[in-house]
Amino acid sequence: MRAYKFNGMSDHDLLRELATLVSRERSATAAVVACLAEVEERRLYLPAGYPSLHAYCVGELRLSEDAAYKRIRAARVSQAIPAVLASLSDGRLNLSGVVLLAPYLRPENAEALLEAAAGKRRSEIEELIAHRFPSSEAIPMLCAVPTSATGQLAPGPVIPRTAERSDNGTKLSGPTVGLAASIAPERFSLRVTIGASTREKLVCLQELLSHRIPSGGLAEVLDYALKVALSHAQKAKFAATEKPRRRILCSIGRRTIPAEVRRAVWKRDAGQCTFVSEHGHRCGSRRFLEYDHVEPVARGGQATVEGIRLRCRAHNQYEAERVFGAVFMDEKRKQARRAAEARSAARAEVDKEHERDLAAGLRNMGFRAEEVRRAVQFCMAETNESLEARMRAALKFLRPKVKVIVPARSEGIEAAGVTTSG
């Protein structure tokens, strides 16, 4: 173990040694950032058994979450703006400064912005950003790590610090989203900002649970809601049930995975990604898990307990690229994105029609404009619902103690029948 002793050094030599070490550290930091950019470009964290670059930095390189975040963020920026590396290396900017500037750096303004921020402290950089990019929103002090297949910096403001993103843009493990802070043994503080429709749901749930939870305490209501949601999610994800039914396993080539197979595979794999690197490191991610055929369906794979395994989305796609090729899978992903965008656009048009019809129907029934607005906002938050279901939800929201009868709709809703439950 190296001993760090400076007793024999003069004050002048000690300060010179410190300056030399800091200079080396800056150069090393710039080199680490450049290396991380290349590692992400090649996605080398996947064969190493990690679902993301952030997980690799924390798990393999033993960096803290914040240290990993800052270096990865700088690496993303450096790919689009190489001058960032030079600013880091010569000390004109530090990692915190790069993180602050990252959402605003573009090839067309990079030179001027880096020059203006050179040598400034954090507070001064914040003032610079506020002057050049005025906004009514607070400047995020710490932001998320959005990854992409190419590692390029996504345009626009960065999202609030939560989790990082996978190769297809979905959030992956990393700093946990909205994690409750520990304030005492087995006690946590949770702070979250919610929208108007979420608040309406919360108030409605407090009212519905008033017999079970008379106090209406948010902690008790949240605990009950999470129990119900968790049960629903477990049933949807791996067919959790207390009374499983036996059925014949599916035949070769079928993509549908029977419920008993999903339950058995989930239990066997302990609800974790099973990918193992050449050096024996198991990914173990619990986020974005997918059921993967050991032998691809296109090659005759069967949906049996032995033929199915759990993989996180990143390693599922990585395995598919190893089997079918990166070019083929990239084209498949592009096709899937185009199809999803088309479905989203179609759904948006349907939602607009529903919103208009709901507002017209509720106004024709005599509800005030403010009531209509709140009811429509409440029921439109539910996705993929029919117009009839949304009208029922709106009427139940406005008149929770009545029995709602909505007639079948052919063209548009102009009125709805409402009868008292008594």
C-alpha cells in the first residue's frame, strides 16, 4: 500500500506537487470521459452483464451514482461537441459545469458558450444559463442519463434526474425514480408532484375507502392502492394466482407463453435477468424484464419452462442481435417505432373526438362548464377506454351516488340516462 507522506517536502514543493496532481487528474478525467463514450458506442456493457452504461460504471468500475452520471453525461455531450474534452482537460470547465451546460450545448453555439463559461464557478454558470436561456422553470441541479443506441446527446432539455434509458429509449435501472428518502429506521419520506387528474383520483379513492380508512391518511391510502396495483401487475406480468389452472403446453412455433410457464420461469429465475457474462457476472436486473425464448421462435423454439428465460430488455435485444444480426434487428426496431407512432397518432385523434363528444354530452345534460372541464380531464386520463366507459367515469365523477346508464353509441353521445340507485 502506497504511503502518502509529505513531511519532507517544503511548502513550495508541496503546492507544486498538488498542482501537478490536479492537472493529471483533469487529463485523466477527460480521458475517462472519452473512453466511456466509446464504450457506450460499442455497447460493451451488455456482454459484460450490465443492462446499461450507468450500471456498468457503478457495478464494475465502482463509481458512485453521481460520479457515474456526470461522466456519462459529459461523454454524451463530447460526442456531439468534442471541444468539451479539451475544456475538461485544461481545467476551463469541470464535470459539474459540463452537466449544467449539457442541455443547451449545440454545434452552432458550443464555441461561444464554452468560452463564456470557462473558469466560472457553478453559481456563475447558472447565472449565465439563466441570462442566455431564460425560463420560468427551475434549472435542474441533477438530471437523468438518457442513453441511446449511438450514444448521441438527445436534443432539448434533459429530463429530471431519475433512471437512465435503454437502447430503445425506455428507462432502465440507475438512480431510482422518485425514491423515498430514509428519515428513520423503516421510515421514509416521499415527495412527489402530481397533476390535477391524479389528485382527483386520490381524493375519490380517499372517499371510497372512508369506511376502511376513516382518517383518509395518505400513507394508508397509498399503501392500500399499492397493494391492489402490485397484485394486478404481478398477475399481468407472470400470471400470479392462488388457484392456478392446469393446461396443455403450447406447441412449437407459438409465441403465446402459457400462464403456468410464466409462473414457473419467474419463480425459477427469481424475477431477475438471467444473462451471464463470459466472466460469470449475472445481470440480475429487475427492471423491464421480458420472457425470452432460449431457441428463437423462428427456429422452432418452444414456450416451455426449459425453453423460456427471463431477460431484461437490453439483453433480450442484445441476444437477438447476436442471433439475427444487428442490421436486421435495427430495421425491425425502426418498423416497430413507425407502427407505434402510427397507432399513437390514431389514438390521439380518437381521444380528441372523445373529448369533444364528452364535453358536448355533459353540457347537454346541464352540467356547468367548470364541472365539465374537471370531469373530462379526469376520465381522459384513462387510456384506451371506449367513449361509453369514459362517459360512465365522467358521470360517476360528477355524481358518485347515482347509478349511471349510458346507452349504446353509434355516431356521438348527445345525452346519457342517469337514474338514482335507490
